[in-house]
Amino acid sequence: MHKLLDAYAATPGAHDVEVLLSPPGHQAPMLRDGRADVAILHRPFDDLSGFDVVDLSVEEQVVVLPGGHPESTRASMTVAEAASIPDLPLPRWPHLDGSYPEGPGPELRDLTQVLQLVQLGRAAVVLPESARADLRDGLAVVPLADAAQVTTVIAWPPHSTSAAVAGLVRSASEL
């Protein structure tokens, strides 16, 4: 995101970009109801129907575990194995109405909370492989052998005529 914002800011006529943060799964509704003009979404998790999109990257998924946990030394594991580590439940993210799905994992709203719990040995989390670059000490990453690839896209409403949106999308495409 930082590279995209810097690249766009360097283009002639660039507008200020307000960044809105939200829990996973909440970006597409913000785009649909007009709270956002453009969004970074992830296939297969987000509903991209009705949007114009440009693919930005495709990557594998990994499970992030506390460093030193017995499972952290594995070369890989399956999604089912990652979801069934008895002492490391996966987090539950809020639905659009603020409620949480049933399950044993902690109810969380942001990645910082999740990573703190993982580091404390209270949870694990499945993330795109690129998250590895931002992880702090005390965390381990194990590839998921059977997880779907994640495609990061930039999306916008097809009816948009905004020069700012077009410029931001163009900058994203060039990266």
C-alpha cells in the first residue's frame, strides 16, 4: 500500500488519498455504499461482483504460529491441520453487523490484535505469504500446502468517472 500511495502521489495532478481502515471483509461494502471510491480486495475472500478490478498480485497462504511452538518447525501443513491445532485457535472476524461467527477462536477486529495473541501463544492466523515481511520476532511461518491462492486486486465501481480513481488505478497497474 505504501508503494502505491507514493507512486500515485508522484503523478502530476494527484489528489490527496484518505485511507480508511476496516476489518477483513468490510472493504467491498464500503465501496458499494459509497464510503470508499476504490478498495484493495482479495479473491477468493471478497465478493468482487459488480466492480471493475485490476489484479495486483497472486500469492500463497501461510499460517503464522508462535515461535517455538511444536508445529512451527513443520515444512508445511494443510488448512485443516492449521485450523485444528488445539492450543492455537484461529481468530473469528466480525460479520458486517458486528456479530461474530461461532467458534473457539478469539473475537478480533484487526491484525495487530491477532499477532499479539499469536506471539503470546494464544492463537494462530492464516495470512497471505507477503505478510511474512511485516512479522515481528517471536513468530514463525508455515506454508499451507492446500490453501487457495490469494489474488490482491484494486477495485472500483464501473460507473466511476473520477480522474483521481483512474490515476490511482493506473499507478497500481504500473507497480
